[in-house]
Amino acid sequence: QYMLKCHMRAATGLLVVLAAAIMLPALSVGWTEDDVWAAEMKLDELRDSVIDQEKLIDHLEAGESCIQSNKECTRPHMTAAGKLRRAQAERFKLLREDEPVQDRITETAHVKLPNGAAVILARFLPFNFQNTTGREADPAAGGSMYSIIADSNNWLHIVEVAGAGTGNVVLSQASGHMAAFTSLAVDPRQLPEYKIVTGSSDGEVRMHTLNAPPRKRQPARTQPISVPQPPLNHSDQWVPVLSLSANYSPATAPTVRGLSQRYNPVDYADNGTRPITALEFIQKGRSYNILVADDIGRISLHLRNGSISATAQTKGGVAVRCAVAFNNLCALCTDSGIIFYEGKDRRLLQQLCLESRPLDDALPDLDPILVETEDDESQDSALKKTKKDKPKMVMPPKPKRPPPQPLNAAIVSLAQDPANPVNFFAGTKDGRILTLQVRGEKHRVRCSVMHDMHVASPASPKDPQVGIYLNTVKGYLFAVRAPATSPSLLVYNVSVATRQSPPELMLQLPLGLSVDGKKSVLFQVVSDKNKRLLVTSGDKITAVWTVRLAYFPPSEWGMGWMQYLRHPLLLGAVGIFFMWQMRKKDGITSQRGGGSSDADLAEITAALQGNGDLSA
């Protein structure tokens, strides 16, 4: 709107100059009355256009939505406003390109809980809301973002992490857990109410319901645009209410009536309750199921009321550390690799992530060698004894790539690329970052390791292993090495992550969190998949980072149409067309050349019967 006002002022000055340029020559050059009248009409049209633009500015400042009854929101005016917004976006983009890269990733706030407890787990809530009138003068224009935080005192907090009240705790409530938090999940769907699931070390799962913010509805305007709109009433204010909707334990939860042994092969009575290490929502049509996993690899799928609809057991009883849902699948990171659970068929898939060992292409080419060989063609034993061995040049066998092997690594964090959903990034317990490619669905899932990057290692064999905790925003990967005396945030560019182009390290920024380097604390990097990160270290402070890095899709990198020539369907179509043309050409050649056609056969038959001329 400020840019639009500047343009209007410039347009007003231009109109004055234009009027002078039109009217003054009429006095000196001797224009006719018709010319002067046409110039005045043109000036009136320009003045009316400026008035309409000023009305549009007032309308936008009022924060109203366009309806058909508003004359100020006609299609030409909104088209002009849209063009102006696009022009401003391009100008803002150019200005951002001149900004240093390290200034585009900033630590915007530190969040401290009111009870002084340590932050254990955190997640973003999937909505933006502002308790304001939406006017330009308000500092929180654009909406606020909230997160839910679980602390060491078993309390849940809803904290504003972006907006005018960044750092404010809008709700603090006891969770009801008697043991420490071990897992947390939030339903990402936009619903009238949001589901939050927590798990504890005593094997209890509790589902909480959070009311959604009200949908804003601007009251109908009864006054002219020049009169300010009254502020929103109290019904548009959001008061969060967190209530318990279900609590259960996988060891004691009832199963669905009539559940067959095929879907329920695990007997929870053998080992009793165990710490819950992973929770995730799996979409099932318009509804959802809740996946629960513990530290001995037992997996259970629960309905909304807590009933068990399926169970599974990981191979060897390895623990499940984290879970990421996509489509109808859920990728589970374990101490021995990554496995997949299919939510629609309610079963654990047999497919594993495969890793191909690379060959050393730097070795020199092998030269042929001389090998002593005997002549086996002679049948006489005496002759064989007297016959000398003949030397023979033999080429040594070339090294062959071994077959792909299942990935065997302790995965502690897993994230999906929001820009390219087939790419996943995994952080291992021994300080590596793996780039994975996951394609297909259901039982046709194929997972392969594209890159294996070693990032960190312990200073001495006595020190604990350095794990990698990571997450993504569109086009970029953020990783933290922990434990570490002075942890830092590693920023990678993954806009085009292919087998030929591994993630590129851009920046290494200090976190500024007080961490005991010899203590294995729980690190977390939480992302809203857009532009904000939460970094927790098990301390009393949570760092909020804002990312303003520009993302350019691969289609804008100037690669052109040549990149599509490798598409399998295009190659198949070209091959079929080529074969069809060759077959058509062979048919025409056989008819025109030495081959026989129907007319030739008819003529030969008539000649043999004595009715034709054999000389032809």
C-alpha cells in the first residue's frame, strides 16, 4: 500500500505536467477548440482513474474482502492491484538477492517457560492466527504462529513463536502423565479441532484436543470507505482450550472386535509396558489412525478411541526412534535402518532401504598379464609330460559392483523434502547424513541411498558418538551435531538433490545454547516446512530461527527442454515411431523395388494362362 501511494503521488505530479504540456501549446500554437476539448476529456479520464485508485487504497487499508456489491472491487481495479503486488514482489526479490546469505537466517527469539522447566519436545501447530483487527498499523499484521512444548515437569505449553507476542505463553496445563515425556505428535490437517498425542516412559498414550481459532468474518460495512471500520468483537478472539479425549496403553488397550491373528501377531503381555519412542498420525481416507511404537520394536495401530486395529514387530526387536508419515505410508527410523509401515493394509512392509557400495574410479586401468597354461588338446599322457607349457596373455577380471545391501545404520532423525517429496534425509547416530530416494506406494516401495556424507565424529574413542538431528524447509536442509560443547547449525542447499549433485554446505551458524558437551542430551530440529525452525537441546531455552532464503525450482535454473529427453515415456515413443517408419519404408520398397505386388502377380497369372504377353 505504501508503494501504491508513492505511485499515486507520482501519477498526480505527472498529470500536472501533462496538463501543462497539453494546455500551454494550445495558447501559443493556436490549437482549435476541438483539440482543446479532446485534451480536457483525456485529462478528466486520467483524473477519474486516479480517484478510483485512491478508493482502492482506502478499501485495502480497511482490510475488507471483495464482494460483488462493492463498486471499489470491480475486476479492472483488482487486476491493477494484482499487477502492482506482483511488481512489488519482484522488486522485493531483487532487494533480497543483494542481502548477504548469512543475514537471511536469523535467530529471532528465545522461548523460556514460566515454570523454569526444561524443554523436552516441541511441535508447530498447523495454523496461523492473529487476535487483531488486521489493519496495517497493528504490529502483528500477517498472523502469529504457535507451537506446543512439552517440558520436564510433564506440562504442556502453547507458545507464540512468531508475531507481535513472540515468546508469550498463551496456555500452560498439566498433561496428566505420571512419567517423563518421550514422544509427541500433532495432526497436521486443517480441522475444527486439532489432535495432539503424547507418549511417556511408562507406556501411556494420551490424546488431547485443542480448539481451533475462529474463522474471521468481517462485519458488513454500513459506512463509507472514509469512515474507519470498528474493531472486531470479542467472538473473534482465540482462547485456547486443551482437553483430554482419550488415554490408553498399548499393553492394555482392547483390540477391535473380530480382529484376526493376521493383523495382531504381537502379544503385549510378554513384555508389558515399555517407553513410547515414536508417535505419528497416518491418514486413512477422511479419518486417521495413530501409530505407536516402543523401544523394543513393537508397533500398534490405534483408532481414535484407543482400540488396537493392528500390531507388528520389527525384525530383531530393534527400537523405533522416529516416524514420518507420507501418503498412506509411514517411514520408521530404527537402530538398524529404515522400515516402512502401510497404513491402509495395516502391515509392516518387507522392503528396506538399499545401499550400493561405490567403486573406486581412481584406480588405474589394468594391464594384461602372462599366465602359464597347459595344452589340454593332446590325449597322449607321454606327450603331455614332454610338452612344454605355453605362456598366454590373460586380462585380469574387472572389479564388479557388488549387489545393493540393506542399509545398516542407527537412524536418529528423518525428514522429507517439501519441495521434492521423493527425497528424504536421515541423520545417523555416528555423525552421517544420508540422502534417500523413496518411490512407489504400498508393496512397491523402493528406497535407495543416493549420498552418504560423514559430518562429525567423536574427539576420542571414550566420548559418546555424535548424532545428527536434522529437518528441512523448501529447498534447504538444517542439521545439528550433538552432543557438542558448542553446537552449530549446518545449512545445506538441496534444491536439486540428485545422484550426481549431493547436498551443498552453505553456512555453519553458532546456536548459542548452553549444552554440556559430554552429556547426551535430546536435540530436536523442528520445522514448519516453510520458513521457521525450533531448535531444542533439553535446556530451558528454545531457539526460534527464521529462514528467508530464496527458493528457485529446478525449472527456473535455465536447464531448458533438453532435460526432458531422458524421460522413459518419451524415449519409448521415439523408438516406436522409428520402428514404425522403418517398417513402412520396407513395405514401400518391397512394392516399388524387386519385390512383387498384387498387379505383378495378376499379370504373371494371365500370361501363364495364355491371355497375356510374356514379353512384358
